[in-house]
Amino acid sequence: MEARATLKYARISPRKVKIVLDLIRNQPADKAMAILRHTPKAASESLEKLLKSAMANAENNHNMDVNNLYVAECFVSPGPILKRMRPSAHGRGFRILKRTSHVTLVLKEKE
């Protein structure tokens, strides 16, 4: 049995999200929540919301015990890239890539 939650089109680079996901992988859900609360990274706020959502899905949709949950898998994949132009020297344009992320979080219950 597993409960999952996804965050799509998050306006943050997948590389930055992956750093925070590596901290909470295979951790108990309550410890993962504490780690996210005390990590000073931009991605930790949205990942905290995602973890809360996954825990609510586990409790309400799958009748799982919240105290026995752990982060079984969590991964990020790149979403669509917003392309913007920035003025540069001699009338040229410099392309800026504003990256987006799709994050998936899966919680499972310990036996």
C-alpha cells in the first residue's frame, strides 16, 4: 500500500529540488517534516506542503497509520522551460531559461 502526492509546474529548478529531496529520502514522515521545516532552501517550503498532502492522502484515502509512514521514494523530473530574453551588449539578446519541476513523493507504511 502506498500514498502519493505530486507537485507539477513548480517554478524552481529540478537541480535545486533534488538537493532537498536527497535529505528526506527513506526517512520517517515526521522526521522528514522536521528536516524540511529547518532546511533553509527555497524548495523546502513547497516540499513541506507536498509531504503534508501525501500524509493526508495516506490517512484519508488509504486508511494508513500516520505514525508508521516513511518516504519510500521521492523524485523530481524537469517540466517545461520558460524562455525569456535579456538585453545584452551591442543590441544582442541573451536567453534566460526559467526551469520548472514536477515532484513526486511516495509514502509507504512500515511493517
